[in-house]
Amino acid sequence: MNTTSCVVVVGYNGNRVHDIQKLRELCKSLYNARLILLVEQIQPHDDQVADHVCSTSLAEEDVAASLELVVGCLNADSWKLIGVLPFSDRGVLLGAALATHFGLPGITPEEARAGLDKQIFRRLEAAASTSPGDYRPVFSARVENLSELRQRVVELGGKAFIKPACEGASRGCRVIHHPSECDDAWLALKPYREGGIVLEALVQNAREYSWDCVAGSTWVTEKTTTEGAYRAEIQQVVPAPLSVDVQARLMAAGRHMSALVSQDNGAWHNEVFLRSDNLTSAVETNMRPGGMHIWDLAKRAFVNFDPWERWVRWAVEGKTEQHEPVARGYCGIRLLRAPAGGILRATPDIATVARSLRIELLEGQYAKRIGDSVSAQVKDNFSFIGHIVLFNEHYGQLSNDLLRLAEVIESRIEVTCLAPVTRAVC
């Protein structure tokens, strides 16, 4: 019986369905292989970007059953699995199980748990015998109930950062500025409590970066987050504009974080604090490609560099190459916010606005449609209504243009308010 080579992509976060298409084209061109997408619930467009879509649980307690199901499906249809790409946080567990079962490049199921569960990572961090000289662990503890949360926050001086133990995309991430905010924070985290809730010391006056890695190729991305009760990423720039000393510190922190978990993983998105005293601390480790189009930014910012191709080659051949790509300039993305909560009534044409400001637009699109419900309060990465992508050889100009273009676009967005408001103009 003839067999057909295939690569399995396990899960995807949020609206990253169009990235699956890139991986499908690479699998076809590099290895004449088909792409099979494993998801928990099949969504519209899944069957358009993958050659075959399979629905199965990605929950930790179901990994053994899901592995058996997928292996059975592959055998029944005479597929020859040649690579596994874990593409979501939840997909890392089943991806590791598949790679181990078939003897393909990847990590062990035990390592996968450490990448998914933030509390396991913190335990590994605390137990490490060595670490970079300017790296400082962050206090972290799992909290089981509201009274324990209140007690811990008081112990931390009244301020803390709380988040789900096993989620991504900034879901549920929240700052507690005073013990009186514990009740609201605990209530907001109700959807995530089953997976565990982690409380950490609040790192203040720090800048955020990510150490991004694909098959040994590493760079640092500058990250900007929103202010207020919730923390969501609103802007990314590749590469981060850094002095040689700071670049070395962040690189050392990212490498240390990955070494705590696994030497064999193909993709990392390790988030790092640079404190005001230039010491570094881990925010969290993610064992999959960074979100917010970071790999697309890297492809445009660096000379002859395609993270997607390197990831596919790693998955199939185990190909790893230690190097830092060479920048030809800076590429950045900024997400767009709704000016008020309600129903989206009108949006300006992004390309037209960019031309009027004499800003060269690489990409601009809306994630929300006219008639959709929108919110002025950004709670996570899915609260934004669109994005813009720009490139410039000069960081200062790129940063200025991103902010200027976003502000003009947002000022021309019209929202029909559903309830009386005092400050937002609708």
C-alpha cells in the first residue's frame, strides 16, 4: 500500500489560522508532504489551510487517548508521519507525545508539562544550581482560594501579578494594586481556576522583551504592554534596539530559561523583564512560536531569514544551527483599540490613512467586522480590533510612525454605544 508523507501541526492559538497555510506550503515544497492539523474544535477555514483536519482533545488528562486516536487515524489512512509542529500552548503536550512515539525531533512529555504549566517552570527556576549573574528569579506561588490570595497579596506588600497557570495570549493576566482588588481579580479568573492560578511578585518599572528562538537561531523582540488592571501586549518590534551589554543580558536570560526546561525544543518564545537596575527576570517560557506575527516581523527585519522554514526543517530533520540573524532594519506591529465599547459602526481604510500621513504600510487589517461588539477595555490579545505592520531602517522613526498611524486610525473609528458613557465620544 502506498504511503503519503505528512507533517502534523498540533493546535493553534487565537486567529493564527493563516500561519497554517505558510506551514502547509513549506511542507509541500520542502518534502512533498501534506499538512494534517489537529485541533480541539474544527473552525471555519481550517479545512482551507490544511490538507486534512482532525479533531481531538489536547487536555493533559486526555493525551494518552488522543495519541492512540491520532496514531490509529494515521495508520488507517496510510500516512507516514515525518514531523510534528506543536503550535499552541495546549498542543505542546500532545505534540511531545507524538514526537516521542514516532521517534521524531521534539521534546519529552515531561518537558512539555514544564513549558505549559508556569508553576512547574518556577519550581525548576528555584531549584537551578546555576544561573546568569544578573538574573533574578521572581517569587511565585499557586493560590487555591480567595482567602489565600488575600493573604499572599498582603505578604507581597499589597501589590502582585496574577495569571492562569496554563494559558497564553495574555488571557487572565491582571495586576493587583491593593488587597481590596483581590475579590474582583479572583472572580475574573473563574474560567481558568481549574487549570490553576499563579500569583507572582509584581515587577515594577521594568521593560519587557522576548527571547525568540527557532532551531537555534535567536533574537530579542521589544514588547510593549497596555497599562491599567490588565496587561496585554499591544506592540512588538524586531529586533529590539539594545546596547551590546543589555543584548547579552537578555540573551543569557532567554537561554537560561530554555535550558531549565529542554535542550531539544525547536521553538521558544521566552518573555523576559529587564529591571530598572538592568537585572533580568523571567516572565514566562513558551515552547512554541511567538504570537503577534513576531516570526513574520523577523522574516522582514533580518537578511535571508525565514523562521517558518527553519522550524519545518527542524521538525523533519532535527536541523539546529546556533546563530543570531543579521538585521537590515526594524519591523514592528501595533494593535488597534476601539475608542469605546459597543457596536463597531465604521472604520477608516488603513492604507488611505497611511498614505495621507506619508507612512509606508506593509500590512494593515481589521480583526473585527462592522456590527461586531467591541470593548474599550483591553483584557487580552483578542480584545484588539486590528493591526498595522511597518518597516524602517531607523528604530526611532518606526516607533514614531507606529504610534502616529495607530492614533489617527483609532480616532476615526466609530462605535455605537450600548449604554450611557461619560467620557467616550460615540
